[in-house]
Amino acid sequence: MPRDMLRKFKAHAPKNDEKPAAAAPRVWSSQAEYKAPDIGQRLISMHAQSAKIQEVLGKAVTTAIGLFLIQDAYPDVALRESMLQDALVSMATEVGLKELAESLCNPDEHRWRKFLCDYVFNHVVHVRLDVKKCAEFIVLDSGYPMRDRLCDVPRYVSFITLKLQYIFPLKAPPPPQFDEVVVPPTSVPAEGAETPPIVTKHVERPYVPSYIKDESLELHGGAYKHPTIVATLRSMFSGLASPEPKVPMSMVALAATTVHFCLSEWATSSPHLTEFKGNKARPEYRKNMELLQMNRKDNPQQYHALMSDLLTQAMESDVNGAESDGVPDIY
């Protein structure tokens, strides 16, 4: 290469301290651009968005809640993000925002996508909280003996929450037993009068069932048949038609996990409300999922019969007495 050309080439070479040119700011179409949260706000405002973005977010919320109820109520972080992204992409595509759908799929747009995902996930969390609020009242009226103080409540809660025993129904108390008790005379007979006959009566023998022994539980063939589990599951259902002939496994596990959480709040003999967060509920949810998966593997016929029966019971009526037709209430 001639020296003059070499000098010219070197003259145009970038210096080490030169910074690369800044990337041009991204330009969005008016329909695909969303308004970020205001300073100090964690979530975007639905009302601040365009009509198309509002439509995407509304439909994505409904889709995501369905995914979480039917697929996995407490997924790990990676699966959670994937489920939220899938809901947003599918709804952006349905609405016709191709640019938005493509950007949602771009792995380099995680930070930009996060605000949309957080908005949708916030509604999923509220649905789980609504289930928990229903379960708080159901737990007190469906066979667990906390309210009437029939037992040592902390000991009972410790026993019943051990190894998933709370998912089984309690045995019915035995029939009342009676003692024959002499009725004392109402007056002292006069001297020389005939001694009145002895009068007896039957007095019901006090009975306090044992709630801290295995004998007080129906542990065989009754998994997830406790009325509290069924009623909590029922609180999630309403709609027009059942999409499947059996209830999804994840919904049964969510119902049981919520009941377990409410029971645990009575561990100090009086309700001590605890924030219903995923990291606290997830371990018990996984235990229930593992049990259900094992039952499906070991005895598929029994498993499908159980899930079909639970669906039938969940469709009977909701917690307010209204008829339910078998679709999760994913409002």
C-alpha cells in the first residue's frame, strides 16, 4: 500500500478514547407505545394508555390468570416471565399490534417489557388474594374446630398441617353416650312415710373428640375431600361452560395451599393474619402438586375420578349460594 494512502487510512482510524456513537432513540408507532409509570409509581396506569394498549392489557390479564390457575399457580421466576410474555404476545397479535408483539418477543427488550408484565402479574396476585380472603371464612365453618375451642388450637393446627393431613375430612363424632343418674328427691319424706321409689334419668356423657390423633382423621380414600378444600375450590368457579371434564391439578393445589395458609394463621390460638406472598405459599403448593402428580402416576383411574368429582362439587354453587357452571372465575 502506498505511504500516502496508509497515512490517509491511519488519519481516519478511531482513537482509543473515542466513544461509540449513541444509538438512536427508539421510535414507536402511536398505537404500540405505552406510557411508563410516573415517578414513584411501581405500575403503569391503564387509563394513561392508548385504547389499543388498554385492549391488549385487559385481554392479557384474563389470559394470564387462566394460565396461572390452570397451568401453575406458583411458577418459578423463569416460567412466570414466560407465561406473562405469552399472554401479552398472544393478545397483542390478536389486537393487531404486530410491532408490539415482535418487541415483546425480543430477548433484548426485557427492561422495556417488565412494566407490561408487572401490570398483568399484579392482577394474578390479586386473584390469589381473593381466594385467600374467601378461605379465611370457609376455614372457620367447614369442620376445623378453631372457633368453638373444642381443642388446644395451636396443638391441633400443628398436627393437622403436618404431612398434608388437613386435606382429609374429619371423621364424624361417635353417637352420644349416656350415664344413668339418680334424681334426688325434691322433699324429705315425713317420718314413717313410705320411702319414695328411686328415680333415675339419662344424662348425656360429655364428649370431646380427639383432634390430635390419626384416629380422628379419615386418611384413606379421602384426599382433598375435606369440605374446606371443596368450598375454597368452589370459590374460584363461575362462568358458562366447563372447558374440561375434570378440575385442573393446579387449582386443587392452590385451594389446599390457601387453606393451609389460613390454618397456619391460627398457630397461636387466635388468628394472626399474614401477608399471602408467593415465597411463603410456594413450598406447600409444591407439596400438593407432588402428591397429585404421584397419585396421577400411580393410580390414574382413581386420580381422574377424584378430579372429575371435585369439578362436579365445585360447579354446584359458589360460596354465596349462586349457581356455578364450571369455569374458573378469571375476571
